[in-house]
Amino acid sequence: MLDTATSEDDTNLLVTIVDTNPLAWQQSATAKIPLSLDDAIRQILIFFNAHMALKHDNKVAAIASHIGHCKFLYPVTDAETHRRQANQYKISKDANAYPNFKDVNDDIIESLRSLMLDTDTPQKNLNDGTSMISGALSMALCYINRIMNQDDLGRIKPRILVLSVSPDSPYQYISIMNAVFSAQKMSIPIDVCKVYGGEVAFLQQASHITGGVYLDVENPQALLQYLLFSFLPERYARNYLCLPNKEQVDFRAACFCHKRIIDIGYVCSVCLSIFCSWSPVCSTCRTKFAFRALPPLAGKGRPAISRTASPAPSAAASPGSSSPMSTT
Amino acid sequence: MSGRKAKKDDDEYVDIDDATDTHENEDAQQGGYSWEEEYKRSWDVLQEDAEGRLSSVVAHLQQQMKRRRLLRDTATVQRGIIRHLFLVIDLSEAMNEKDLRPSRLELTLTYARQFVTEYFDQNPISQLGIIVIRDGVAERLTDLSGNPTDHLRALKNKRNQETSGEPSLQNALDMACASLVNVPSHGSREVLVVYGSLTTCDPGDIYDTIAQLKKEHVRVSFVGLAAEIQVCRTLCKETNGSYGVVLNEAHFKDLLFEAIPPPAVTQTRNTSNLVMMGFPTKSNDLHPSFCVCHSKLTVGGYICPRCSSKICELPTDCDVCGLTLVSSPHLARSYHHLFPVDNFIEVPWSGINSLHCFACQTAFDSSPPPGAGLESNSGRYSCPRCHNQFCVDCDIFVHEVLHNCPGCWAAGSNISTVQIHSKKQPAIQNDVMPMQGVTS
Ligand SMILES: [Zn+2]
Ligand SMILES: [Zn+2]
Ligand SMILES: [Zn+2]
Ligand SMILES: [Zn+2]
Ligand SMILES: [Zn+2]
Ligand SMILES: [Zn+2]
């Protein structure tokens, strides 16, 4: 599908969400093919510089999705810039560096340093050791919304890149999906680069729904190469490229009651929770269901509830046993 | 020099005028119809601030306007998420009136298209049908279906935009009712009528139709374009619908779009049920095969888990076995109706705690403008749960598009959002986890 809203002259805004979860990076640094956060950041900064070098007005923003909280790494607020200037952080001047690149690099490194040194922040959300990816996505979308509101000509074409190392965190499911659907509504692709760790179903769905790129990094040492080849092309160039994508995104669901994967299930008409068998009360929203015979089609020659839902879904599951109830 | 100055004054004048205009609309909506009101001097609503300037007052009015739509009920209620709605559009001669610009008909069709898009965006597993009335008969443009492109195509068709003759309310309602009685009772049955005429040309007694609609629990809502009609008022009252007569273009849109969020479930009649649904797998067959929905050769598609027929798009009902087919993200798209974000609270200057918007990093004014009191609005809005402060643009964006408070999901520094959320909806928070699609 051709993204016709884009053109060669667009300004590209790349909002990158860097998963800075220290626990996951620790594991990554000691994995078979190790990649530490330091190495990764070095390569990511080169990637940012490459993005800015592509066009004079390309823009970049970075958000850290940390354990327990998220923070903008770049751009930094005016107040923060003043504070840094007052503390003389930017004393080193390099005659050989392009000042724009150097400003971005220095700002991001400084923000990361303060993020890592900040151990005061209460980290109550450590319970499942995942980063606040939904918060970071929400902030990214708010930021993009503001930039696009200010851009009267509609020349800025935003995209989001998530560099993920943490596993999925189930309690963020609703908020991640809300963010994904808003991104879809604003036609912002969400690219996902899985640097370390297993499959992330939520982010896979995110890139599938928004038409972004999904990539599993096989050799993390070569992160930069993956970034440059798959994530650098702007939205206009993507019309003519064949970028890696997840062929098989499976949208089957798992039931709430046994967490089994099912392909035919019962959905509560009030809260849309999924169950593998019929029951008189929704365990999620406590709605009581009216007793009635299931529609005739559902009763006739219905095969087993699902391929994977093995032996006996309780008696209530079969329409045969629920229809007597309706007569009582 | 004087020329430039004059132009500047002109600009400012226009600006203020716009603001007062919108303010009048707001008043009008709370009061009566604009033609019923007493003569009002628009400059009376403007009060100069302490410095004798108007700009801050105007800015304040504009901000109020922006936020007006936002302050809605955020209580968690049960909502009928599976809906069946017929949109009935009057195509009688009366629709050619030009009292709404550009004309009643054109405006109605524009809004109807927006309505269809927005309806499916917010009600992904619901169905919609369109009926038009002209020449005393009702004509079904589209049957109840879940595919927005069909409806949009029907609305764009020039032949479906021609007006003629008298409308017949009864015929349209009978037609809608006949289709709606067949839908399963767990879904809502709704009719939304956009009616420009003041008369109706019916074959029988409309009160019989009203009784029938009431019996079948069909909710009829009305958007009148001309003036209030007693029979319509009765109809809406009897069927628990809403009745509104438009005042101006913007109010028309407001009235029409009120029907988009899923209606709260009435406690009196228990229609909720467990609905059997299929979650098809995507087929990646290299060879083209016939789909059951269009009977065309296509590559790829979704396989119905019950009868193994191939379907092109989700969500839909299987054409062969009738099973409702959805994907898990379709269900997730409706969850924000169940857990709305709390309304943000205006922060006075005495309560500021940050110099930039938490979500988008816009810098705020650091001190009140001279003359403004400490209790006046500082342009910040704070979330009652996480107490982070946001700008007005983010406030609107969060409530209208995103449906997540970025602060609650991003800041561990204030409170643990997990605990708060799980306290409120323990069952859901724990149970939502298996909703993820599973990759094979
Ligand atoms: Zn189960
Ligand atoms: Zn429920
Ligand atoms: Zn087809
Ligand atoms: Zn089927
Ligand atoms: Zn903001
Ligand atoms: Zn909040």
C-alpha cells in the first residue's frame, strides 16, 4: 500500500522510545552475544546522526522507558537546559564535530546519566520488572500531537521507533492498545526493534496495526547495521522498499479463565471478556446473563469448542445443558 | 504607518468578534433557540482585565470553548458495546432549505460520512445500516453490516443524494424495525433519524408503529433540522431515545455525534449475554483461492475456525455458518469506553507544580500575568490521580483520542499507578493479560 500522504520534501520527525530497563540490559550484557546499554547507546546516537544528516530539517526526539517511570531524553525542557548550562556540562567543544549532532548527543548522554543516577524515584512498579512502555508511547503521541498542531503546512511526518528489551507486561495491555489505536488514527507507524529478549506480542500487534516495521535482532552486536538498513528509511522512501515484517501475526485470543488459546470462545457482551465456556455470571464485570437457549445455529452440529481446548469444558459449556436452564 | 496600525486594529477586532460569536453559541445551547432570545449585545460578555486589555479575556474564552466538550461523565458504567443502528436520512424537498450552510442536505451528507467513520472507529464490532426517505417511501441504502466502506460508498453515490417529494416517517421506522427484530437481543437496537421536514406522509397510524418499536425495545433518537414536532417528541420519549433540534451547524454535529459513544446499559432489562465468537487465523496460502464473501480469487485471508471457509476482512459474520469473527485487537479497541480517563482539573496559579507540560514538554508561563489573581487559571490541567500537570492541548488529546493519562502510566515518582488501577478494577486488571494475540 502506497502512503500517498508523504512526499520527498517532508520533514521527518523520529520519536524513539529507548527501553532503558536496567535489569534487561544487565541480562543482555551477559548473554551469548552480549550488548551492553553503553554500546547500544553509542550505536543509537550514530543512527540519530544519520537520520538528521539525511535532510537538513529532520528532527529527532527520544524518550526513555525506564522501570517505573518514563522521561524525555531529548529535547530537554528550557529549565533543564539552563540548569545544565549553569553547571557547565557542555564545556568540551570539538572543532571536528558538527554542532547539531554534538548538541543532540550531549543532551541525550546527560539525560541518560541523570536517569541512571536517580535512584531516589520510588520504584514501586518493580513488581514485574518491565518498563513503562505504555507511558512512553502516550508521551510520544502527545508530543507528536503538539508538533503537528504547530505545523500548519502539514509537512512534518512523524514516526515512532521502539527499541525494546523488556518482556510484555500484561497489566499495560489496555493502555498500550489505546496508544496503538490513536497512532493508527493519526497514521503514525510504530516501528519495533526487538534488541534483546523473547517475542513481544503487544508490540508485534502495534507494528502490524499501524503499518510499521517489526524486526527481531539476531546479532545484537551489529545493532547499528539493523537500524540503518531497516529503520532509517523515511515514510516516503518506504513506498519503494521492501522492509522486514512479521509475516504471521496471530490474532487468536486466550480465554480469561484458563489462559488457554482458543479459536472459538464466548465473549461477554458488556465488557468483552473472553471465556472458553458458557457461565451464568461474567467473572470480570459481574454481569448476570439472562438464561436462554443459544441461537439455533450455535447448537447445531457445533464442533468442539476449540482445537486446543482439550477434554471437558464444564457442563455449562455445551448448549445442550444450557437450554434446560432456560426452561426452569 | 497609520495604514499598518489600522490593519492591526482590524485583526484584533475580528479576533474578538470570533470569540464572542462562539461564546454566544455556547450560551444559546444552554438557553433556548437563538430566535427566542432577547437582543443581546455581544460586547457585554467581555470584561477588560486589570490592565484594560481584552486579549487575556479572549484567550480564556477560547480555552473554555475548547474544554467544554471534554467535561463529560467519566463514571465507569456498563455499556452496550455490540450495537445495531439504523441511520435514517430524510431526502424530502424540505432538505433543500439553505438555513444551514451550504444546505441542509449537503451538511447532512457530510456529517453522515463523518458519523459512519467515527461510529466504526468507536464501535468496532457493531453494525450500521442506512435508510433514506423520499417520495413517501423508505429506501434501504445499506443493510446492517460492519464494513464502513460499503456505507461510505452508498452515501457518496450521486443517485442517493437526490431529493424529492414528501418523507414518510412511518415507512422508514417500519423498515428499520423489521430488520432490527432479527438481531440477537444482546446487542442494542437503535434508530437515529435526521429529519428536515415538518410533516410526514404515512400509510397508517404512526402510534401503532411507536407501540411496536417500544415492544421490540428499539431506541429511536431524533435530530430535527427545522422545529420541534410533537409526534417525534412522543416517539423519542416512549422509546427512551433523545430528541434535539439543531440551532446551528456546530450544534447539528454535536447532536448527531452524541449517538457515537455506546449507550449505557439500562438496568431494567437484562439483555447481556455471552456471545459466541470465532478468532480466525490468518491464512498465508501462496495459491489464490475463492473467498466466501466476494466469491473472488484472492491470496491470503482469514479462515473461519468452525467451517473453514475463507473470509477477506475482519470483523464480520461468517457467510457460511454465521459465526461472528473478530480479532483480539478489535475487542481491545472498545476497552477505553469501559475505563475512561478522569476529567482533568483546572489548576490555579497557587497550585502549580511544574514549569512544563508533563506529556509534550511545552513550557508553561512561570508566573501569573500582572493583575491576575493567584486563584485564576494558570493554563495547566492536572490529573486527579497522578497530579501531573498538562497543557490544554494535551488535555483534549488525552480525553478525545488517546484515552490514557500519560502521567498515570509514566510516572513512578508520584504514586504507584498499578496499585491504584488494580484497586479499582481488580478482576479486569488481572484478567486482561491473556488477551494478547499469540504468535505461532
Ligand atoms: Zn477458559
Ligand atoms: Zn463482563
Ligand atoms: Zn472476499
Ligand atoms: Zn464459518
Ligand atoms: Zn502538553
Ligand atoms: Zn494521571
